[in-house]
Amino acid sequence: MSNQRKKVLIVDDSAIIRQLLSQVLGSAADLEVVGVAPDPYVAWEKIKSLSPDVLTLDVEMPRMDGVTFLERLMKLHPMPVVMVSSLTEEGCATTLRALELGAFDFVAKPKVDIRAGTLELADSILEKVRAAAHSKPKAPKARRSIRATPVKAPIGAMLKTTHRIVAVGASTGGTEAIREILIRLPADAPPIVIVQHMPPGFTRAFAARLDSMTAVRVKEAEDGDRLFPGRVLIAPGDYHMALRRSGADYSVRVFSSERVNHHRPSVDVLFDSCAACAGANVVGVILTGMGSDGAKGMANMHTKGAHTLAQDEDSCIVFGMPREAVALGAADEILPLGRIPMAILQACA
């Protein structure tokens, strides 16, 4: 990692948010806030004159919204961008669109007491902006059709029971990685449980968006939801999700308890429950993300006989969680994202 400080440009129409983000990011020894802008027009001029390494970008702004600006920016001058989003229904949907367009990650604005709430999120904001600043620039992907053609499943992979469960964990970059996997799965794919690190509100919008794009049926999990072929359950923001078994039937438990690895939902909570309830009948998948959440849980699943897959470094936005799982010897296969859907179906055959 370079000793030179990474340059940050803050783009937000709120003077309070600009001041607070400047305070938080300016406190880091390895970051330098080189400028602020109240809208994308000013931001574009400052990008040209200041050459920032990373941008924080408000989603909802007058004159030009953040997503429109992001789309133009990624075509003309691709760079790491962390979105700053409100927790409204519209804000959640718009943020998901920004992630599709290539935003590195997002920070959720507090609903109340913006000053205290933003300062409480200081560690998370610093972590995301720092990771974005040091990330490898990726060329924007061409937009594909809303429904991609599912991969042709191997004979025997289409299950009539929930004997096999697929458990997926992801963080930074995971929303797009999960989408890329699910759009390639057939309607009667094995049941899937997913933990994607997200705050409340975003997981419901994320599930609804995926449900509109895929052949499988996707929903935000509720306590007691059963698993069956073609169903995908996503852990709700700020709640853990665990697998539970009753005879031959599987369902999920959704509950609130202490954070695990600083996260709620936690991938380790899901993976540990899968190891305990389903053992060798689980296929575990760990995708792009910062930190180590899920690595120990995947090792636990691996010990119990589960088949385990890790996304490879080249296709990850952040090779943190998969790297930690691989280091523990927890991954049976390390694969590029594009090969994971077929690997899931083969493991479930």
C-alpha cells in the first residue's frame, strides 16, 4: 500500500453532510479531502482540476441526480465511487442501480440526528472510502438483458426436495455478484439462503429487484420461511438469519442478537447453522467482500462435509472474505464469478 495519501472529493448538496464527511475522512492519516462540491456540475470541474482517487457521491441531488452523473462518469472517467444514500424506498432502489453501474459501495445516511449518526458511522465510512481508494479500477460492464439465459443444468441437478441447500455470503461488491449468479440459475434451482451485508430497508429493495430479474423467486426472509426448490431467501438488514431443520424440511430463523464480526446479518451465523443442520447437504459459496466474516463458518461447513466455493481474486471487487476462507483451507474450489452458477448446480446434482 502506498504511503501517499489518497485524495477524496465529496459531492453532496447538503452543507452539513459535506462538513461531516470532511471531518470524518480528514481525520485519517492516509486520506486527504481535496475538495467538496454541491452538485455534479461543480464536481466534474473539480475532478478535472484535482484528480481525486475516490469520490463520495450523494444519490439525490438537484440539477442532476447522483446516478445519472455516475453513469456518465463511468463512461468518461471511471473511478472508485462510494454512494451516500438515504434510507427511503426510492433511495434504496436508486442505490442498487448505482451499484449496477459500477459504484464501489454505499454509505446510508442516518434518518435522524444526522450529525451524531454520521459520526457513529465514522469507522464504516473510513473503511469503505479507504478500500475504494485502493481498489483496482474496473472497466464498466456492458449492460446485459434483464433476464439472462440460465445455464443448462447437469442431469440430476434439478431437485424435487430440499435435500441440498446453497448458502451464500457476500459484502462489498456482492450485490452485483449475487445478481450475476441468480440470473444464470433455472426456475427449479436448489433453495438458496443469502447473507449480503446491508442496512435495513436495502435488503427488501434488493430482493424485489432480483425477483424481477431472475427465474428463481427471491424474497427478504421472514422468520419461519420454508426452503424449497426455486426459492431464494435474503437475510433482512440488521437481523441474523440461521438455517433450521425439522425432519426433512428446512426453514430459516430470523432473529436479532449481538453483532458477529461487527455485522448483523453475519455470514458466519448463517454458515455455522448450515454446518450444524445440514452438514454435507450444503453447498457453501463465499463471494467478494471486505473483512473475514464467513471464513470460519465456511471452514466449519467444510469440516462437516459441505462442498465449498470461493470467488477468485480477479473477479472480486474486494478479495477479503474469500481470501480468508482460502487461507483456512475452507474452499474446495476457487472460481471466477462466471463459473460459479454451473459449479453450484454440479455440486447439487
